[in-house]
Amino acid sequence: MSTHHKLIIGNCMSMEEIPDETVHLVVTSPPYFNAPFDYKGLFKSYGQYLGVLRKVAKELYRVLADGRIFFLNIDDMLIDGEKFPIAADATRILLDAGFRYRDRIIWKKPEGYLRISRRSGVILQNPYPMYFYPDNLLESIIIFQKGRFNYRLISEEIREKSKIDTKEFQDKKWYMTLWEMNNVMPGSPLEKDIAAFPEELPYRAIKLFSYVGETVLDPFAGSGTTMKIARQLGRNSIGIEIKKSLIPTIKEKLGFNGQKTLTDNKDTFEVIQRSKGWIE
Ligand SMILES: C[S@@+](CC[C@H](N)C(=O)[O-])C[C@H]1O[C@@H](n2cnc3c(N)ncnc32)[C@H](O)[C@@H]1O
């Protein structure tokens, strides 16, 4: 079965190219407000940031098919000593948009990750009360659902083709609300300057919440990690990305930059560049 992959260059506050109820799963990680290293000063205010999330939530509810899942990797952000409750505010926004709050998973990164963000060092220099800032190893994955899923809509053949490997499920401990996954190494060439999530994250989401031949959307596509794994797993994908300069990265990550693909299938890749709303 061949798959189709569509990259839309533009702002995901509008998803005009995507008809209602045609997406079967959304997996994404939006910018974390004005994250000091990745998005410093991107938004004028926290209110403006939440306004963007509100518009995206409305569009996602429209394009998702009934019963389907929105798998959101997001977390609170500490800026100049103040923590912004992004996970809680995003949850409220998605509930207001009509989604049901289905579950929350905590993603734990390996302890080596702390080399990058050692905030607890403050107390070693000032070993007194009130200097405590914990190092953060965790991110949230919040799972929302649009209504309830009708299992009878899926044919027996597709069910079998999409079967989950229960050995992998058990061995890698997918069954818990704590997922231990490596983060993407800073400096990996295809994810340079992009706060990419590890392939393991969309891999689990796509296996657990979509069937072969369906369509997975990532409205904040970044380097195209979700799209790549969707292709690997025999799903179609749609990515929306505001930065036009990421087209070659995404194309390469998905394996559409001219090199021979490992499989002999007829998968296709298409770029739609809007007339406005994108940045270089
Ligand atoms: C956290 S990164 C996503 C990384 C992605 N999960 C990956 O693995 O590469 C967020 C991405 O969203 C893009 N972005 C930010 N605002 C956007 C918007 N309004 N519409 C579309 N893309 C946007 C950024 O340029 C960035 O590439």
C-alpha cells in the first residue's frame, strides 16, 4: 500500500486545505511559549501565545474524524524565574474546543540530559534555603479525544495489518503513564535549531492510535519527525510548518530527496506553499 505525504508551508492557525473530519490522528509539539533557547521573544505575550493555541485547537477539532485522538507533547516553561502553566492552560483550551481529556503521560528523559539544563547548581553555590530550582527531566504528553471511537468502522483486514506487537508493548513499558525515552541529541544534523522530539514518541502514538492507511497530521511539523514515522508505519501524513527553510530538511528526513528508498513502494510527497503567512 503506498502512502501520500503533504507538507503545507504556512501558519497552522488556519488549516484551510484540510477538509472536515479527514484526519485520523494528530501528533504534535508546538513551540513552548518563549522557551529561552529555542523561541526567545517569539510571542509578544503569554496571552498571544494562548490565542494561537485556541485557534489551532478549533481547527484540529474540525479536521479530526469522530472518535479520534490528539496527542500533544507540551510542557510548562520557566522564563526568568516564572513558570508558565502551559500544560494546564492548553488542557483548558482543548476542553473548551470540545475535546475530551483522555489521559496524561509523563515523558522522562535520561539523566544525562541534565548536562544541558543544570538549574540545581544554584544551590551548590548558595547552600541555603530559598535557592532551590530543580532540574527538569520531564515533559507532558496530553491525550485528547474527539467524542468516542466506533471500533466497528474498521475492517478485520485493516485491524490485523495494524496489530500492536504486545512484546514490544510490554518490554518497552508502553503500558505506564511514565515513558522513558531518549531526547534528540543537541547537534544532530537534521534537527539542528529545531526542538525535535524523538522518533519513539510519534512511533508509539501512531501505533497505538491509528490504523494502516489512515492520515496523521502534525500542525507544527518542525523537522518532519511525525511525517517520517507515519510513512514508515504505512500511514499518510500532513505536516504544516511556518518556516519555509525547513522544506529540504523535511524532504530529506522522509527520504524524498532523490535517494533510492529502501522499499520499492510508490509513496509520494507534495509541498503546498501558501501565498502568505509563512516565514523564510
Ligand atoms: C517544537 S517544534 C516541532 C518539532 C517537531 N516535533 C520535530 O520533531 O521536528 C515546533 C515547530 O512549529 C513551527 N511553528 C511555530 N509556529 C507555527 C505556526 N503558527 N504554524 C505552523 N508552524 C509553526 C516552528 O517553526 C517549529 O518548527
